[in-house]
Amino acid sequence: MAGITNFKGKLVKKRYLAPDIVLLSFKLDKDFTFKAGQYIMINISNGDETKAKPYSVFSPPSQKETLDLCVKIVDGGFASEVFDKVEEGKEFDMKGPFGRFIFDENNKKSVQFFIGVGTGIAPLHSMIKEYMSKYPNKKFKLLFGARTRKDLVFHEEFLKMEEENDDFEYIPTITREEWEGRQGRIQQHLEGDLSDTKFYLCGLKDMVLTTKELLIEKGVNPENIKFERYS
């Protein structure tokens, strides 16, 4: 694992992906080494108070131009108020990397199955982008759940990845409106033989725990389930 580093990040691009999800791209003042799936801490000042907040890195380590974060904007949230109003050019103090939710490069499973909802897509995206080309003999699958079609952030990117890579399968599902794709909670779409599969789960606590329990009920060894829970 890389050692912990203190650095500064200058916001160079801000793009809303959905009404309550924003992609922030930072130019760093020094080289920063991390593993796909890890997170950083950002010092955020709101009024007279400063808090350190954790954010999973969305971009893969091989992307050197910027460090990208996928942030959910919550009404009344301490950090949300800052990121919702922040303008490009603002600098933040950062520290990292942290976390053990990383890709298992030594696993022998032929299928690498990533399951996420909301901004839980961030570390999964980082892992898929970093490792899919390095393991052409493995199947990479992404099951991504959202409330509505507009909440399926990066939908077009994942469709393009699926079109360009025979070993990548993208499975989007939504719960609160009808559309041409799958519907229902992600647990409804865990089908078939899961024995030769390594799982990576990320999202809100209830989703992660419910999905983990279901996988174990289906015979998956807990050692083949890695997860990160957001509060």
C-alpha cells in the first residue's frame, strides 16, 4: 500500500451528472499514488468550521491529468453546501490514500462482479477502468442500481464500454419509473451460477448488507465478497 500523503487539489472542472450528483476534477500539486477503490480525506471549510470528509476516488490511478470525485449533494449537508456552490479554481487540502476496498489481483475467479448504487459507483468505476484491460481472460460485470433513468450516471460511458469490450457486461436497473431496461432492486438481478465469481459491493449500508447476506444465502463464500459501506 502507498504511504499517506498530504497534498493540495485545485478544482479545474465541475460537472453535474444528475440534479444531486456532481463530478469534481482536481489538479494536484504533487504526484499521488493510490490503488483503485481507495478514498481520500478532504478538508472542507463551511463558515467558521472545517471538517475532514472521506471521498472515494472515481478516476483510475492510471489517469494522471486529474483526480476525479463523484459527490452526492444532500440538502443541508455540511460538505454539500460547499461543493454545490464552489467555483473552479478553489483549492482544497487533501490527504490519502486510505482504505482496503481494492481489487484482488490474486483471485482466481473468472468473473469479477461489481455491484453499486448512487455514488457507490466511484470506486467500482476506478477498479473496472484500471484492471479490465489487464485481465483479458476475466469477465467484468457491473450491476448498477438507481431510482430513475436520470440517476444512472455514466450510463452512456458504460454502454460504450460494453460495446467495445466483449468481456464487459453492464446491467443497469432502476426502481421508481418504467423504462426500456431492467427494473427493480439490484438483489432481484443476481441470477445464475455465482460460484466462480468475485464480488465487489459499494453503496449505502443497507444495500451492501442486504446484498452480502443474499449472496451468502446463494452459496457464495464470504471470502469472495469485498465491500465498502457509505453512511
